[in-house]
Amino acid sequence: MKAIMLIYVNIIIVKLNKGFILSDAGFDVWLLNFRLAGISKYIKNPKTGVITPLRNISWDFSFDELGIYDTTAGIDFVLNKTGYSTLHMGGYSFGATICLVALAERPEYNNKIDKLLLIVPTARMKYYDRRLILLKIFPYLFHRPLRGRNYVPKMKNPDNQWFGNQCKNKMYMKLFCYYVMTQLQGNLLPIDYATIDILKTYPQPTSVKVMTHYYQLIHENYFRKYDYGKIGNIKHYNSTTPPNYDLSKITANTYIFHSKYDIMAPPKDIQWLVNKLPNVKNITMIKSFSHMGFANSPYLKPVNILIAKHLL
């Protein structure tokens, strides 16, 4: 699974990416996109054949729906198609977050996971980079642009991404997009220039509820369910505060890859996660990477080979 507001087209266009390396190593690779993500402005109902614009689809979902329903459905689909009883599951960034949600909320699925691979997982976000602190000090900077919306980015055609228009033509705009990627890195670390193509389909639409849930992690320093407010929480959870995700229920063999200069999943938060998970088999820090390094570093090949070796 992938990072928030990305689709797997973004990941597999990068040379020497994990998908191709795992396939070359003999794995049967399946890629899961989250609901309503993809280069399309329409959704076709597989049962009725009815085609509906994205703007008319229900965007009422957060981490829970993506983990409890979508991820587990993906696991069952792959196992039914292949005839296997278990599989390896991996997630990058937000994809890793949803893996955690799925296995914590549906612990019976741990028995279907041979190895769980978490690449720069975002869970508790207490020690995030100082560039994100403005969102905590001035919450209106986050909430005001999302007011009255059910998904972002709000475009007439969700497949007509802003970066897609800006990063593909003039050289000075490509340089600007390169600068954007260096800022997403969190540190001025090397970037494979060819991976600017990733931004041509960025950002992909996601629900405002997902974005708000992510903001709540940053603002509240907990890894827990969506906060509906006191009255809404009583309705959903029979409590004035949302419950934490019970990470002790994630019993699958867990392998974690993280980086030294990560602005979203810094080492201190990764260590907190490691202490909460009961069955961590290996932790690997890539010192020369940041959060985006696992997708766009020119030194990605040996890291991806190392990841593949952990699954053999």
C-alpha cells in the first residue's frame, strides 16, 4: 500500500522500484490502492454498471474504513485468487499506517500475514518536523481550506492534478517541482531527478475525513481512532474520547524500515511504535534517507534489494 494522496502508478514508474525487484525475486506482487484513488474522475459500480462522478461518491471514511474493510478485503481477494493461506503485506508511509489499523482492529487477520513490512510507518506523531508545528499552533491553517468540502483536492476533474500541469513542461517549473520534493524530503538529501514524474499525478483525491484524522495525530500525539467531538464520540465509541488503536494485538512477524531524517516518522516515534508492537523481528534505519527517500532516492536499489531479502 502507498502513501497518502498517491497511487501505485506513482510508485511503479520509479526505476528499480520495490514492485519490480520483488517480482524479479519470484514474488507474486499485488498492489492495493485505497478507495477512490486512481487516475479517473469516474467510478463504475461492478454490480450494476452505473458510472458515477467522483464528486458524487460518498467520501465519509477515515483510517478505520480503509483498514477494517478495504485492506482486509484486499487480503481475502489475493488469498482467494492465489489459493494460499498466508501472504506478506507491506505498506509505505500512510499505507503502513493502514496496515497497523487493519491488524489492530481485525486481529484475526494476523494469522493470514506471514511477514508484515512497515516502511516509514506513521502512527503517533509527537516528534514531527518543526515545519509542521504551525498546523498545531494555528489549527485554522488546516481547517479553513477544508471547510465545506468532502474530498481534496477539489477539482472539476480529480485526475487533472495541479502538479501534473506544472511539472511536465517548462524547465524552470521542473526545477520548482524538484524543490518541492526536496522540501518533502525534510532534508537536502539526494533525489533521483527522474522521479519528478511522480508529481505528474499528484495529488490524488482523498477524503477530508482522512486528512482530518491525520491532523488529529499531529495535534493530539496519540495513535487513535477518529475524533468526532465529545457528543459524536459517545455515539460512536460510548466514550467522550476516541480509543487508542491497540497495537498489542498486532502479532504478525513485523519488519520495520525507517530513516534518520524523516519529518513525518522520526526515529523517536518509530521507537515508540517498536515498543508497542509485540513481535518486531527486525528494525533497519537507512541513515542517508528521509521520508521520501524510499520512493525517490538515487540510492534506492540496494535498499529495495535488502527489503526483498527480508521477505525471502
